[in-house]
Amino acid sequence: MPLRANLWKIYIYKFLSEFYLLAPILIPYYMASGLNSTQIFTVQAAYALSVLVFEIPSGYLADVLGRKQTMIIGAVLFPAGIGIYAFTGSFWTFLLAELVLAIANSMRSGCDSALLYDSLLAMGKESQYKKHEGKSFFFARIGSSLASVMGGLLALFFLRLPLIANIVTASVMLPFALALTEPERTKLRVDRPLRDILSIARFSMSHQSLRPLIFAAALIMSTGIIGIWAYFLYYEALGVNIGYFGVLFALFQLSSALGSKTSHRIEARWGFKSSLRLLLLIAPVFLLLGLISSIWMIPLIMMNGYIWGFSFPLLMNSMNRFISSDIRATVLSVANMAGSFSYVLLAPSFGKIVDVFSLSTAFILIAAYFLIYAAFSFRGVLRNPPTQTN
């Protein structure tokens, strides 16, 4: 059955889309290219800003043109962005690379989840979405883990080698995108695109149950990505050899994969509210990293990875319950956009605090930010929790 085949094709697509051989060596690569902490987080914020601009239009394009078509565009642009990184070496060219990568990821962001949900819906198995979304996220994290180890090892030969190899692996996404089957669904009618986008965004942000879920997801996404890059700075400060960066990042991704894999089981046992409160443990970990500089803190970083992975199926499944198929990709793009907007505001400030004060101070402040933000967003989610369990 073509739609059933979509499931494993999406798993492989997600695996390859997160197969970043460059990830464990990117911070050393930036430093070798002469970038300071402020510039490093500015480059990453530029990526998030680009995602912010393209996120909703790409989701709208997916609802109108088709999820398969936008995922194909993403598969073409992904290796192009890595290629710019591989063969240049300046702040401005890195910004260009992140722009291309942002467009590529925007084209698939939310579209893969929407295609997965609608494939299951067409098969009458939408109740299994959380399980399959968790499995999809699991494969993505496994891809990140393997790429991390391989990227670190390749960097021991020379620093650009992981980037060059990553062009090849990213190019393999295209055949799997082309092989996907678009489920039959009610497509969004094109009338006035800008008005339609604004209308869907307004619906997302005014919906009593969706809005707090979007804000909660934005908090987890933005602080989680900042954490990923900050952990590399933490390892650098501890004097960890670059060859171990890939191993540590792989362990982080494996922890995240385990979190996504077990998310639906834990929620089934604990319930949604208790599962949501588990996410609050992220803040104490940030605080302890700010107060203590020791290799004994590394297991706590892995715990944050587990919680980060755990959060994705939990929140995505909850959001999908309130979204109709004709606007699903656009609404999920609104959620991703909120996370990107939060990251754009936070990342350069985090980098500046590191440069002016210290990494410890930055960790302590982001822990405080997390708790304050969570006090508002999580309260809204708990007031209007999902009423059914998949």
C-alpha cells in the first residue's frame, strides 16, 4: 500500500535531514574561521530569522501545492547550503549558508509531520500518530547521533572533511522525497495567499488550546537549540578534545531519541499533565551548568537531551488534535515560527553575555528565563489540556 510505504520513507527522510556531519565540528570551525561567541550565535540567530520569514509561507505552500513537492524543494536546497559552508570561511558566507539551509528546512518543517498524520488519517490509523511521530523523531535523532560520531572522527583528518562528506549524504534525501505518495485530502483553496496566511496565523494564536501549546513548544525549541551550541562551548571550556565532541553530541542525540521513543508510553502511564511538568527539569540543569564546571555535569546535559526529545511528540500530538487537514502544515509552521522568533531574540543575547561576562552567567540567566516563561505558557496548557489520548 503506497500510503503505508510513506511511513518508512518519512523515517529515512528524517534520518537524512538530521544527518549533520558538520554539527560536532561547527563551533571549532567557526573559531578556526575567526568568529567570536557573539558572531557564532548571530549566525545561528540569522538561521532562525530566515526560518521565521519562510516558515509560514512554506507551510502554506505545502497546504496548497502539496507536502511532497515542498519536501522535494527542501531536499534540493539542503546539500546546496552545506556546500556553501564547505567551500567558504567567513562570517558573511556563513550567513548565506544558513539562509539556504533555513529555506531548505522550512520547506520540510511541519510538512513531514503533516504528511505523516494525513497518511495515517487516510488509512484510518490517526490514533497511532503519536507513536509514529515519536518513531520519526527517533530516527532523526539516530541520524544525528551517527553523524556526530562520524563527523568528529572525520575532523581528525582535516576540519572541512565532515562538511564535504555531508554534501553527499544530504543529496540522498531527494530520491526518498520523490518516492513519497501524497494522500488524498481537501486542499486549501488559493484565494488571497497573504490574507489566507494571516487568517490561519490569527486562528492559531487566538485558539484557546492551541496558543499555549505553541508558546510552550517555542520555549522548548529555542532554549533547546541554544543549549546544543552552548554545550559545545562548555566542552571547550572543560578542555575536551575535539575528537570527543562527536561522541558527546551522539550521546545527546541518543538520549533525545530515547525520549521521543518513550514519550507516548510515559504519557499513557503518567497522563498529559504530569508529562508536561517533566519538561520543567530543563531549567535546573541549565542552572547547575552555570554554577558548576565539571565533567560530572555531562550526564545532566544528556538528561536535557532526553527531555527535549520527549517533548516533541507530546506537544505535536496535542497540537494536531485541534487542527484540520487543510491547514495542518501552515498551523504547524506557525508553531515552528514562534520557536524561531524566540530563538532570534535569545541567541545573540546569550552569545553577548558569554563574551562580556561568562558562559556560567549565560547559563544561569537562561535558566531564569525558562522558569519565568514556563510559568505563563505551561499554565495555559494545563488549563486547556488535550481531552483525548492517542
